[in-house]
Amino acid sequence: MRMTYLWPFRDYRDAGRGSELERAAAFRHNKRLAKGLPTYLSRWSAISAVLLTASTLCPASLAPALGTAFTFAFVMIVHIAHVYLLFSRN
């Protein structure tokens, strides 16, 4: 599985460095990329749902590992949603 399938921030640019024009161009670029974030939200939501279901149905010895993976997936959902809302607001 390619990492870009799950990680949306690979092509984002640093909008905190460079001249004012370079920062503005990086911000516009990032805002354009943010339109694709709902796709990543649905992917991570599906992964999170599968992990939560698996952690409730698995043996007790696997539950902590699946719970940790679920927590990571949930944090990714929150992070992607935060970035999406941040760019959709401006």
C-alpha cells in the first residue's frame, strides 16, 4: 500500500517560510490541496470503524494493540478534519 493513499500531507508546502509572495503562494497551494481531504477522512473513518469492531470481537490478548491502532486512526481523523476546517474557513 502506498503511503500517499493514507497520508494527505505529503505535497503540502511550508507557508511559514520565504518572502510574503512565497508564503501566499504556498498557502494557496495548500488550500487547493485541502479540497481533497474529505476523501482521506472517509478512508480513515473506515479504518477506524474496522479497528474498533475488531478490538471488540478479538481475543483479550489482541485488544490493547487494536485499541492503540484505533486511537491512532481516530487522531488522524481529528487532525485531517482540523486542517480541512482551517482551510475551508479562509
